Amino acid sequence: MAKQIKAIKCPHCGSIGKTEIKADHFICSSCNTEYFLDNDDININHNINYNTPQFNTGGGKKVGLIIGSVVAAFFVVALIVPLLFVGKKSNNLNGYVRPEFNWYSQEQLAYADKNGQPIVVVFGARRYSGNDDENETG
């Protein structure tokens, strides 16, 4: 089978400038595309190689790791710092706390009942220490 080579153009850029690498394999002088011819076939098969730079996919993982670490540290600090300022609970087992109060207006009167026993009556107002809602008079 005889081969007839007609004007072969680069399948990528259309240039007719070529360099033969080996039998039926060519490389384009303009765009460096490598292509070859099939036997008894008019079709031109070509292999286009784009020299694109490789992107670093690990950079996104590093940023995510840093952001995740900062968020985790924030939550740990947010949970631990309030625990440092919480007061200790009392160990009082029965739950009764004796109220402390002061008399600020007081009057004492003495009486005798029908049997002659003395009775002391105390009138006045007392103020509890701490919460003003618990003030009582008596």
C-alpha cells in the first residue's frame, strides 16, 4: 500500500510547519502539538497536551484547619473562663440559712397579765441584710 502525503496541517492550530519525530509521528513547529497518521486511513489522530500549572489543593485544607482550630479554642475559652468566676456553693445540708437583720425603729413595753406575770412587747421595724424585698415589721 502506497502512502501519499498531502499537505498535512496541525489539527490544533492549522500550521503546515512540522518536524517528523519518528515514522508517521509529527510535532507542530508552531504550537508543539504532537500528532500521527494512521495507515490506509485519511484520518489524522492527534494528542493535544496543554501545559497547565498544577494547583495546590492542600492550601484550602490548611486554611480550614486554622479556622477550625480558632473556633474550637474560642468555645473552650468561652466555657472555661466563666467557671473561674463562679462562687462556691455552701455545704449547708439542711438548706436553712438564719436570716440576719437589724432593728432600726424599736419600742419596748412591759405589761402584767391577770396573774401578775410580766409580759414584754417589742414593736419596731427590722431590716434584713441583703435583699430589701424581705423587710418585715413587727
